[in-house]
Amino acid sequence: MKLSDNKILITGGATGIGLGLTERFLQEGNTVIICGRREEVLQEVVDKHPSVIAKVCDLSLPFERERLFQWIAAAHPDVNVLVNNAGIQQRMSLFDHDFAARAHEEIAINVEAPVHLISLFLKLKSLNTIVNVTSALGLVPMSQVADYSATKAFSHSFTASMRAILASSHVEVIEIIPPALNTDLGGKGLHDYAPSVSDFIAHIFEQLTKGETTLTFGYSESLSKIGLEEWQQVFDRMNTPR
């Protein structure tokens, strides 16, 4: 992936990892479009970075995803990079009365949205790069966020298949596999212990500069290399009640 002179759509680009990617891609000389559900949060980014183009969009809804693509195709047909970053994480139990409804919401945003957007954006002749942000929890799940972990396992598997399917095309497929980072994903304060987004982004761009297409950092790098026996040990350690 070239790092400058792109026009990039980053879903969920106003907070957390998405904001980190937005700001770094701007520094590298790219045009960045971000989308998200909260207009006020998008506006905060635009106020700080006036060159950012923002679009309100609820990616959990199929018609909103269609409308986003139609707007891009009409107003920004030269978008060449799609970054599927938007995602939600909810700590919940199988025994919660609203588990199924909340799980469906996670699946809609974390799975259905990127799959739908990929199918739509492949229609753009300009598209040459798809970036999927997955998670270390897609490699080894945590039962407190069982549904989230499963959605990221899907994304990890789907990205591998995409890379094989598109190998003979002009579209490059990149997977970013973050560990827990100091963001508000899942709730404020839950990840205060974790590494900073800025350190993560710096490491990711070092790998991009080298032409790597599976990008890891810290704990996710370790998890990406473990075997079955060690996987079980890590799983047991992560999921033993405390």
C-alpha cells in the first residue's frame, strides 16, 4: 500500500484506533473521509482537522450502508482505500435477557457492515486497497466478550479468504490486528492499563512502510505466533474466573 496521495474512507474514524489512523493518514498526505453514527463526534474531528470529510452513517443498517456507498460513488468516486474499522464491544452474559438483541447489534456492525461495504466498494474502479481492523480476540477469545470475539474471528478468517480471492486482482488486502489498547471500546476505563493508540499506530505504519499486509503489535503479535498447546494455555488464563 502506498502511504500518501490516497483518498481513504475510514469507518468509525472519529474515535479510538479510527481516529489514530485518520490523523496519521492526514500527516502522510492523504485525503480522509470518516463516517460514524454521532454527528457531534465527527464534527469535533472536522473542527480539529478541517480537511477531513465527515458523513453521518449508522453502519448497523443495510440501507444506510447503501446510501453511504451511493454518496461516495457520486461525490468521491476516486476513493481508493476502504478501511473497515468501525466496531462495538459489549460485555454481556449468555444469560442476560437481552443477550440475543445485543449480540445481533454487534454482528450487524462488526460482521455484516464490513462484508456489505466490501461487496459495494469493489464496484469502484478506483479501489485498490481494503484494510480490515480485526482483533487479538479473534485469535484467542475472551468469554466476557464472547460474541465480540467471535465477530473478530470471522473477520480474521474472512480477510484471509479475501486475500486469496483477490490475489490476482489489483486490490490489496491488509489486516490490522490490534491488542487491547487504551481506548473506550467496551466502556470508559476498561482499558486504561493498555498501550496507547499512538504507539500502536506508529508500529503499524512501520510495518506498512515495509510492505507487510498482516499488521500486529505487542500482545497480538505474540498471539499470532502461538501453537495449539500454547493457545489452550492462553485461553484458560484469559477465561479463568477471578
